Amino acid sequence: MVFNPIKPALLMLMYFSALTGIIYPLIVTFSAQAFLPRQANGSLIIDDNNQALGSELIGQAFSRPEYFWGRPSATSPHPYNAGASSGANQGPANPALLEAVQTRIKALRNADPKNTKPIPVDLVTASASGLDPDISPAAAVFQIERIAAARHLPVPKVQELVKRYTEPRLWRILGEPRVNVLKLNLALDQRLK
């Protein structure tokens, strides 16, 4: 008797297709919606009118002087394009990276000519994903005086806001302290309490 491997192979294909293509995704989707619905739906920040203002997980382009600016984005065709997450893929020896960093330094200096503090690296280099929603506390502190002047606010008030929106390391050991730019800017606009 000759063994025919086609029938068991087709049965295994159908079984694993149903398991991994239908059953598993349904279980994961149901579990996420039941136990973590906000996160499963994109960690959206919703205003009082039930309008989505953005996601906590994806950066947004802020360029006006009265707002905190996030990390540069290398996505195309426009910054913070979640459909095209990518870094610039430029190494430290690449002249294009040096040129991009120098352009960003010049823009920061032109936006706040009185600020002579060293510029934090995360304000002039893109993240690996190009979608980073957070900046370092040092990057937020670097921008405080520009924002206070543009909004006609006392510097201590903006400092306190940065302190309030600085998130610590996860479980006090993982990652670095960070500031979510969107949340901080919404707080500046007094939309987020």
C-alpha cells in the first residue's frame, strides 16, 4: 500500500489556517477589547466633544513657537506618517545625517536666539520608527523659555507643567524618563486636565 501524503497535508493546512487565521485572531481581539479597550483602539486622546485629538503612541508635528516640539520624523511622504514607519537609516559617518542635524540645530537656534544651552540630541535626531511621541525631560526643559515667552506665561508655570507630565521609568528600572509631547501641548492649551 502506497502512502498518499496529500490528504493529511491538506487537513493540516485547513486546521492550522483555521487556528492561526481565524480562532487565534478572534481570541486576541476579544480579549483586548474586553480587558484593554483603550489600548486596543490606539490609545487615543479624546476631547470633551468625543473627538480624537491624537494617539499617545504616535508623535505629531508641532512647529509653532508656543508648542513643545517632538523628535524629528524621517517618515515619508510627510512627518509622523504611521503608514510608513521608518528611520532615516543614516549612520554617523553619513554626510546627510550631519547636514540634517545642523539644519535642525539652526532651526532651534533661530526659534529661540536667547537660548544658548546645549541642544539635547533627541531634538535633532529622528527615532528608529520616525513616530516617537516622547521627548526626554532635558528636551522639554530646553524649550521652556521659548514657550513661556510665546504664550506670555511665567517660566515657573511652564516648568511645573513639564514636571507634572514627565513620566518615570517603567517600574522604576526600564527605559528612561520621558515627556509625551501631545499630552503636554494639550495641557498647555488647557484641554487636558
